[in-house]
Amino acid sequence: MEDTEPQNAAANGITPRRTNIKSVEILDTTLREGEQFSRAHFSFPQKIEIATALARFGVDYIEVGSPVSYPNALEELTTMVSQLKKRNSNSKVLVHCRVNQEDVDMALETGAYGINLFMGTSKFLQKASHGKSVEEVSKLACNMVEYVHSKGRFARFGAEDAFRTDLKDLLYICAALDEAGVDQVDFPDTVGGATPFEVYDRILEFTKRFRFKVEFHGHNDTGCGVANALAAMEAGAHCINVTVMGIGERNGICSLSGLVSRLYSLDRELVKQYNLVELPKLDKMVATILGVPIPHDMPITAPNAFTHKAGIHTKAILQDSQAYEVLRPEDFGIRRTLDIASRITGKHAIAARVRELELELEDADIAIITEKVRHAAGLEPISLENVDLIIKSHKPSSAGKED
Ligand code: HCA
Ligand code: CU
């Protein structure tokens, strides 16, 4: 990525940023958590299409669902793993799996890089999900981590509902897992209720105490998915879970676009290893597959994420795009647009359109046209074609004088 200015300053004009983040790995779970979105029903070819696009973008890990989650899942997963290997993908496949010998054996059969074990650790899930004590959860998890390691694979454990689990219970399980040599532990905010401050404090407890890498998975029930991911990274989390457009159980988790925009605006170097121009294509592809629009507030990929409208904004943008942008659309293969066809448009935006149409008009004419557009637009939006018609049908004042 060519750039002559210092990264931080170029991205946002505030130097230096208040951040401790040195590097981050992205774990995309569109094919596991995303499939739990009630509107997601991915066919196998669609899954391959999504996995291939994720690999093109360059996510570090692709998490897939368990081989026992539906009838022919094992066969499909095995094919997917081998296809990704054939394409020399650098994205490593991890299989989400209950702490259960049979499930793990099937997951190992897929040839995936590693196994993402998970089990509830909060009192809610101990009671409502598996009925096991903290000591039992810890023992089962450690045994399974050792088993996965004996097969030469990466072993990760997810402490489901970590933010509603007693800290002492989590520390007990984590100490045992660390001793067992687990590679990575995920701390999911399963119900999306944690605040960024709670996430920061709790994640710091783990990053400062243990050898394993720390992973975070934040649900978006209170709209804090991206903010909580940031808090986790600031506290030293090494790996963040995302899905395309944030899809998942209920209203989902931290979105890939949200995480990328958050990191990019802090320091572009943090996302330099990813193929950023693939991001809009990925969101569009999954939106099309799901039959939903990309949400209007999705960072980077929302249809109007780089559309400037108010006259004050368009005037400033025309002089310096950084005046009202913290992300450079061109880095994502997107063009910024000016929405000039509204009642709040301004003369600088209209003048820019006049130049695009290769016309020459005096300032006084531009001012008259601007007023015409502002009146024509009213409460109903008008099209750019309408604006062009207003511009072209305007009789320049200088032409009148010459006659
Ligand atoms: C789930 C729950 C989970 C698991 C995360 C993990 C969560 O739907 O199975 O494996 O670490 O949010 O707790 O997604
Ligand atoms: Cu989840």
C-alpha cells in the first residue's frame, strides 16, 4: 500500500493513537456462527464460495461447524478442507466441536488444521446445558486438548458464556488448560451483554497470567460487538472472531468489516496482510446468498458508507477527503460519491457536477442552479439525471448579456 505520510497521521490526523495493539489474527466463523443466523441456509457450493472468498481476503482462520451438526457435514467438511489445501490457502481451517471423543474423532478425519473445542462454563450453562461441575469441565477439556495434541493438531478451548462465569471458576479452568498446553482459549461474550470495560478488565486477567493465546468472540446484542473486540485487543487478545456482516445467533457478532475498519483507522499496518479490496465483494456475495441487503450502518461496505450529502460536507470533501473520512475508500476498491440531488445540497457539490459534465458556468449561475435543485428536491429525493437536466436547461446569465 503506497503512502508517503506516517500511517497513523495519514489515517486519522491524531498522532499518536491511544492503542496497545501490535498485531491481530482474524478468525472468521461465518460458516459456523454465521450459519446459526436464522436466515442462513448455505448450500455446499455456497459454503465453498464463501470459504474461497475468505481465503482470498486472507483471514487467518476459517472456523467451520461440527461434523455432526447435520447429516452429510463430515463429507462436506472433508471436501472443503482438501479444496482449500489444493488452492494453497493460507487460511487455516478449525472445526468447532463439543468436548466429546466421537465428535473430535470425526473432526480430525476432515484433515483440518485444528479443533475448536467449546463448553459452557457459566452457572447458567452448567445448569441448562450440560449439568457438569467446573472441575468436571476442566478435566474433560484438558483430556481432550491432550488428545487433539496427540494427533498433532492445534487445540483451542472456548469457555462459553465466559463473561457470566465466576472469575475464580474461569481462572481454575484456565490454569489447568495452560498446564495441559492448550494453544488458544476463547472467551466468548455469548449473550452480548458485556461492556468494553468489563471485557478489557477480564481479558487482561488472562493475557497477563497465562501462556496460551487469548481469543475473543463478542456477540452484538447490545451493539457492542466491535467495541468489545477493540477492548479485548487492547487488553492483549491475540485473535478476534468475526463473521461476514456480523451474522450469527440472534443479531450476531462483531462483523469482519467492523473489525477491519476499527483496526485500519487505528493503524493501517494492522491490516496490511489482508487483501482489502476483497472485503466489499465478500459482503456483497454473502448478502446475495442470504437474500438480505448489506446493513445501512455496516462499516466500509454499506451502500452509502462513502456517500457525502450535506453541502458543508461536500464542500470540505472536495478540498480534502480526510476532512470527513477516516477510511480511504480507494484502499477497499470503493469510490466515494457525493449525493448532490437533495434539498441540503451546496454550491460546491453542484459546481463539481458541472465540471464533471464538462460545462463552464459562472459562480452566480451555480448559485441559481443550486437553489433550483434545493427546491426541486424538497422532501422527495430527485435523481442525478434530474440534477443534470436542471444544470443543462439553465440559461447562463453571461449568455443572456451577450445577446
Ligand atoms: C455457540 C456459542 C458460541 C461459542 C464460541 C466458542 C458463543 O453458539 O456454540 O466456541 O468459543 O458465543 O459462546 O458461539
Ligand atoms: Cu457465538
